[in-house]
Amino acid sequence: MKGGVYRAHAVPGPYLHKWQKTVDVIARLLEADTVLIRCVDAKGVEILVCSSSSAQPWQPHERARFGAGLYCESVISTRSELVVDNALVSPHWNVRLEANRNCFSYLGVPLIWPDKSVFGTLCVLHRVARDHAETDRQLLQQMKFLIEGDFRIIHLLRALETQVASRTAELAQVNENLARARDLAESATRAKSEFLANMSHEIRTPMNAIIGMSQLALQTELGDKARNYITKLNRAAENLLGIINDILDFSKIEAGKLNLERVDFRLDEVMDYVANLVAFKALARGLEFSFDLATDLPTALTGDPLRLGQVLVNLANNAVKFTEKGNVVLGVELVEAKRDEVELHFWVRDTGIGMTREASGRLFQAFGQVDSSTTRKYGGSGLGLAISKGMVEAMQGRIWVDSKVGAGSTFHFNARFGVPAGAAPAPRMPLAKELAGRRVLVVDDNRIALEILVQLSQRLGLVTEAAGDCAEALGKVRERLAHGQAYDLVLIDWKMPRMDGLSCVAQLVQELGEQAPPAVLVTAHDRDEIIATDPEKLGLLHGVIHKPVTASILLETIAHALHNEGSSKGATLRRAQVPSLVRHKLRGARVLLVEDNDMNQELAIELLAGADISVEVAENGQLALDMLSQDDRFDGILMDCQMPVMDGYTASRHIRANPAWASLPIIAMTANAMTTDREKSIAAGMNDHIVKPLNLDEMFATMARWIVPGARSKVSAAKSVNAPGTADTFASSGRAQAIERSVSVQQTPPGTATLPVLPGIDTARGLANCMSRVDLYRSQLQRFRASASQIAQGLRNSIAGNDLASMEFLGHSLKGTASTIGALEVARLAGEIELHCRARSSQPSGAVLDELLAALEKLGADLELLEPDSAESANTLAVDEAVLRKLLARLNDRIANADPDALSMARQLRSLVAGESRETTVAAVCDALDSFDFDTAVDLLRTLPSAGIGGR
């Protein structure tokens, strides 16, 4: 701070202390009365330090007006030393100012900045005249330099402090900006995740119906043209689901939200999973799909088997897609093994189109393809390899490709996995010791498949020879037999030129009789196809292995064939039996389905009933709790997550809070497919997570992991004996779903009834949603017409009360029901209302609400055209009166006890008697309960015909 005054309070204490000692030393050495350090600015001078021995009246911080004739003015103005031996003869003498200080001699030097400006003086005063020696002046000059150095240090410290303060402020601002940017990024990530979760749920819900219904339709009697259409529809829906999954996975990787599981798994189970998904695609394209697995691979690993399988399936499917003819081989080998960790090398080699080095370099980028024509010819989103790269890196590995145009490609990746503590070896591998040295002949016309099977057999200790066709195989069998070295087993491919494997086995049996070696068919084709082709020859086999072949499967099959254990007469590979075995395991189970969507209810019931699983339905979590409180002998619960009244997460927490239900399996069955959704389900107490649209094999496999038929019945048997009337009561309106399904219906055969032209309704779509059953579709339309006015009134009430939550629920419900009957415009407007309310920001625009209410009113008027004629009246629903009386009795009990749940049961009852004369009375009961007028509700209920509760 140039030219400024350094006040004592602004100078660090150590410097003031040092200068005080300095002036005291100078005063003592020069025998001076006073030694001063003075600072100067435009307003004057200030005493900064004064020697402690001074008898003069100068004090620190004392200021004097500048330019008053003081000696220091001369020092400052001339920037040079001033020596006054006798003030009386000095031209600078000022009687008025100096005499009163008794200053008769003066020695002063300026304190100067490097830029030559003066910022103060160091001076020595005596009360008597004194001749100043040269040593006095030199001493003062030395002190001057020391003090100037100190001031410069102080100045630098001040500048540094200022700079530090400035930089600190800047850094604080930067940190604040970074924090704000981080908050914005996290908010954007949360919004993105929520959007993806919502979109996943919204898309998967109709996808569940499309895939599930098409699968059910394919199990019915269909004409060739209809089967062709539905097959293509099912395949397209599954492809669309794959794209949706790719987008979700890619988004999670981009957001850094891809979390891998850490569970124990078996590598051979992952390979079976890959084979199940890839082998049939390879077969359809006429390709050989093979495994080349090292025999020293650990079978028990710790990691994420689902993500590993996803990468392998993606690479294998890509290889199949880009290969016109030849082979696709999936190999695994051990890279490094430690006590608790292993590194494995996976590779997928094909004989496909290959690619250039430049194309390989950009292959793992998002939306990357070899070239633009590839997308048009082969399809695909271009996300699969980018997703695989992210997953491999999450497994502490890397992925790369070797390729040459026209010569195929090999995709490699390394990944690290844990090894479970005390992991046991594969249970089938000890068989290798028993089979070592057995002589085996492998027959296959595909060179690569032949080499792989030969190498695999040799690694297992078998003495293996190869033949490229049936003629060569027949010659080798005859030759070995002639030399007394017969083969112990023949592993033979089925589809080969000139003579297939079955015919070759038949010829061996015909020629050699009992001397013919046992034969195992190795094929990529399904057992049913083999049976259809030649069932008699199938009986000559000692086993069937489906390609691709693993070491454990090969060992087990050979052992069975050689020891005549289950000599299968065409036994199939275990993985082909898994789905049927899993469903058999679940046969007789009793399951509670908690689901609010009618279409999902219908689909789940159809699928589960097909596996001989008994199903009861609750339309929300609260009703599920009510049902469990009356009868908890369910073997498991399939729980939707998003439902009105009480969602699945809350219901699961309530169930887990009851010790009696601690072991009851709860499986989420929901369209919420994000990793966070699964984590949320597990955190709420659920055991597992099934994603919609439903993959049937995965659904039954997940259920079989947790659900044991009859387990809960044994646990609850004693309690059930002591619970009178349990079998004859209904826990809640959730049982009304079961009642509704017990209603006897005289169904109109599909296609025999007609529908009037209904403006604003896509009847073709509505019929498709009802599986082309006109009677069911008509019932849905009538139910919608009966509820349209209530929905409209509910919306008006929500608008008046600015109740966004109710408005969102009504919009969601209306969107689903309108979509089901084909009222697409109403569904679209209801969807807009739902999405707007979900943000919880403000009420939707009045224009959209008015448009929806007007469309709903018009739709209700259009549905008036649906009046049933006399022929159709005979086909209306006839409610089982005995069942209805039980429900009415249960409702009466709830009303008598002022139970708030009575209203939901009454509303369900109203849906059961819709269109009957009793509906008006039940509607009045609902109105009374809505106003908590329980007495009026009881009186109204007693007036119902068939009520059986005190009056008719």
C-alpha cells in the first residue's frame, strides 16, 4: 500500500515489538532523547513507534499536519538524509513547533519504497546541540535498510493476504458453482432415472399384455395365416422389448448407475442360459453353435451371472446375426487364479462378414455400426456392444475384437470374479476318473464342431477318434471291432449329408447286433423334431445331447449311456426339461395375486392356471392384508408395486412386520424394471423381482426358488382348525375378485354376435384386447358405461379441490380402461392428465380437463347404442346367489362394526350387480357409507333381495 500510513493496529505484533527494541537500542547507542519511526500520507504524519526512554511528549498514533515546517518535511520532500547539529543555527528551525519539544539537534533518514516514493522517516532527536559523527549516520542508515525490508515484507504479506482472500472468495464461488452444477446434474440424473422408470413401467405394462396374450393365443387352435401373424407379432414385441432393455441399460451406464450384483453362481448354469437363448437362432440360420470350454475352469463363482449372461448372449447373437453360413463358437479359458479371485477370458468366434480395422475401432461406440447399410440389412439399435463394454468394465475387465473382412470376427473380453469360500468342485466331474481311457468315436460333418467335441472328450480323459461322415464312421467301427478294439461309445451328429446320424446308428445295429457300440446323438435340433422324423430309430439311441455341449453334460450323458443308467430312448438334455420340471415343482401351489389392472389379472391367472397353480386376487395392498388376516395359507404372494389405496412396497412392509408371515414368500411382479426398483422391492421385504412383460420360464423359475406348494398350509393348519368359519367367509372386497370369477356365464361363441357402430371407439382393438370374445367385450363396454359418470364426477371433485393425487389416480385408471375398450381419444387425454399430475407442480390446464370431460360425456352417450336385445339378454351375467349372500353378510358385519373398509367392499359389490335392479340400492349403500352414515347403509342393505340378513 504505497504512500499509506501503517497504523500500529495494522502492523503485525512481532514487527512492532522488533521496531520498539530497535529504536530503544538506537536511543541508547546515540544517547538520544527520542528516536521515532514516523509514517506519512497525504494528510500528514503519524508516530508509529517512539523510544521508551523518551522524555518528549510524543505518543504512538499522534498525528501532525504535513507541511508545518517539521524536519521530517525536509526529509520527505528531498528523499535524503537530514543532519542538524544545532537547531538554533538551522534554516529548518521553527521556534513554535520545535522549541516546545526542546529539540536542539536532529538526525533523520527517509524510509523509501523501491519506486523511490517516501512512506516514512526514522529520526533521532536530542534536547541539546550535538555533533553527529559518521558512525551515527551509518548506524541510522543500517537501521533504515532493516526497517524498509520489514515494511516491504509486511506489504508483501498484505498483498498475499489480499490475494489469498481474493482467491479464497473465487474458490468459494467456484465451489458454489460446482455444487450448484452438481445439484443440477444430480437432479437431472434423478429426473432421468425417474423418467426411465416411469417410461419402463408404462411401456412394459402393455408389452406384458401383447407378449403374454400372443403366447396364449399360440397355444390355441389357429389357422396357418393367423398363426403366422401372431408369431410375427410375438417376435416383434420381444424385439421391441429388447430395444427397451438396451436403452435402459445404456442410460444406467451413462449415468454411472449400473450396479452389479455380488452373488454366488455356477458358470455352467450361465452357459446353459446362453445356449437356451442362442442355439435355436443359430439353428434357424443353419449354423453350428458350439462351446469350447477349458476343463480347468472353476464352476463356482461370485459375481453377477445375469450381466455376464447378457454380455455373452449379446456377443453370440451378434455373431449369429452377421454370419450367413459356418460356425459360431463360444469359448472360455482361465487366465489367472488366486485364492479368492479368478480372471477368465471369454471369446466368441464366427465365420461371418468380418470388418475393417477402421470399423472395429468405432464398434464399441454408442449407436455404432460397421456401416450405414448394416443397420438396414441386419437391424439393431447399435447399443448392444456399447452396453457390453460398460458391463465388462464394471466386471474389472476389457473387451476387444479381432476381425478381417470376409473372414469372420472374434470378440474377446476378460472379466474378474470372486471364488466362494469353500467352493466345492463340480458334482459331475469325478465321473471323469471312472470314464478315463474309454474309447469314443466322434462323428460330425462340420469340421469345427468335430474338432471341439474331440478336444473336449480328450480333455476329459477319453481316447477319442474322429470321423467326418457316416461312411467313414461305419468303416472305423468295423475295423476296430475286427481288431478286438471296439469303441465303447459313438457320439454322432444327426443332420449330415448322404446319411444322417440316426440312419447310421440303425445300420450299425442291423449289421453288428449286440456288438454295436452304444450311440448318443449330438444335435442342435429339438427332440420333437427328431421324433416327428423317425421315432422308431430314436429308440436305438442311448441318449441325446443338444448342442452346444459342456463338459459336465457330456460326462453325465456318457456315464448314463455306458452304465445303462436311464438309457434314455431319446432322453433330452436337462436344460430342455427345466421349464417343465419347474412348473411341475409348482403344481398345486396356492398363490395370492395382488394386482389392480384387470388385463394383468386375467393374463396372470391364465398363465398360472396352466401350471396347475391356484390363484386368488386382491386388487390392492390393503385388500391383500385383509385376506391374509382371515386366511394366510398361501404358499406365496405375487405383488404388484404401483396400486391405489396401498402400494406393494407398503403392503410388503406390513406383512414383514407380522412375525406369523415372516417366512411367506413375496415376489414383486411389476413393470418397474430399473435396478433401483429391484433394490426398493428387496428393501421393502420382498424376496425377488419378476419384470413385466413376463418371460414365462424366468417367471416360473423365480417362483420355484421361493414357493413350495403346501408349505404354508402345514404352518397354518393348527391356526385354521381354531378359526371357525374361515372357509365360509370373505376377508375383504379383494375376495370379490374371486367371486367375480365364480360367476357363471353363458358365453356367446366368438363371432356369432354383432356390435353396433360405436363412434369414437376402435372396436377392432377393443375386441383384440378381449381375445376376440364379443360377449366379454360387450361386458367391458357396459361396465365402462356404468362407471363413466362416476369417473367424470370424481374428476370434477378433484378439480374443485385441487386434489392432484386423486386426479392422477383417476387419470391413470381411466387411461387403462379406455385403452382396453378402444376409446383411444379418451385414453390419450387421460394419459396427459396423469403425466401432468405426476409432476405435482400445478393443476392441468382447464382446456385439457374440459376436453376430457366432454369426450367422456360423449363416449357415455355413444355407449347408449349398446342396449342389449332380447337374444343377448339371455346371455347376461348370472351371479351365484349363494356366493352373493355370503358377501352381503360379510359386508353387513363390516357396516355394523363401522369398518371404513366397508365402502370398498360395497363398491366391489356394485360392480358385481351392475345392470341389475339391485344396482340402484347398492349405489345408495355406497353413498351412505361415503358419508359415514352406517345406520342408513344397514337399512338399505336389508332391503336387497337375497340379502339373507334379516329381510328380503
